[in-house]
Amino acid sequence: MFSIQYNNQNLHNAVIGIVMLVIAILFILYMGDAMVDSTREFRSSYIEQLLK
């Protein structure tokens, strides 16, 4: 009985860990994409102001 409960708990912890890892990777990719977009927008507006 104890070994079955222990295995289920390990499986549960592994699934939660994998889900948290996927969420963290998606969050990092989303934030990186937002930073790249804002940097690109800042550079283009800065160059336009320099050319005026």
C-alpha cells in the first residue's frame, strides 16, 4: 500500500514539475519576444528622431 501511494505521489510531482517547466519556458519566450519588439520599436523611433 505504501509503495503504491509513494509511486502515485512521485508521478503527481513529476507531472506538476513538467507543467511548471512548460509554463516557465513559454513565459520566458513571451517576455523575450516582447523585449525584442519594444527594442525594435524604440530603435526605429530613435533613428527617425535623429534624421529629423
